[in-house]
Amino acid sequence: MSTPARKRLMRDFKRLQQDPPAGISGAPQDNNIMLWNAVIFGPDDTPWDGGTFKLTLQFTEDYPNKPPTVRFVSRMFHPNIYADGSICLDILQNQWSPIYDVAAILTSIQIIDANDDVVLLQSLLCDPNPNSPANSEAARMFSENKREYNRRVREIVEQSWTAD
């Protein structure tokens, strides 16, 4: 069955394969174009450097008119990521637009490095919004004790190497 959502997801997948953004990979699960696995690699020269963070993206037949449900499978310590791995990010809620594709979703969670100039897209990992916390402990630590926050992030990075 080929619906508009499924056709669009096939296009998104083809584009992701032909022009993959740096530090990101994603693909549909076997035999299910509506459920994707993705990996975001922690951006260089940040506390997230060296981390390998797994996510799932669950699409509905309303895609691209409605955003997917995006959730970290990897354990995270971040002001804008809930304990269950769901993400507090405006483009996944009230700022969604059908122009966003899978690559845009993943790059908005990560950070883009263009010609060694760090370009902050909506770099959730490296530029959290502590004023809209999903994890109040991480938000408080980010604002009040950056050194301790970075230490906790490094712990998460190290766990990402051994986690399934």
C-alpha cells in the first residue's frame, strides 16, 4: 500500500542516503517505512563529542502534515529531553512544517559543522533551552554549574559506547 506519507518517507530515505548530513544516520526498520532507527554522533569539541546516541522516529499516515514522534533510546542527560527519551523541541511540536524531512529533523537535534565553522541550526544537544526544561535537574545544572553538567554529559557519552 503506497500512501502519500509512505511515498514521502521513501523520498526522505533516498535523500538521506544520497546526501547524508554529517554525524547522522537513519533508516526505516525492516519492512516498516513508518518506524525509523537513527543515530546521532556527538558533535566534535563539545561535551557530547564521541557519543553515539540512538533514536527512534515513529511516523503516522498524517506525515508530513504532522511531525513524527521522536525519542532517544540512549540514556540522556539534557535540559530538553524527558526521562522517557522524548524531546522538547519546537519543530516537533508547535513549529512543525511539512517542509521538514527526516534529515532536517535529525540535524535540528544535532549540530551542523559546515567548513569547520560551527553553525548552530537549532542545535538542541549543544545549545539547550533551560527555560523550557523537560529535565529540571539538567536545566538547573546547565544554568548554575556548567562544569558539573558537562561531567554528567561525559558520563552519558561513555555509557553510549557500551549501551545496546
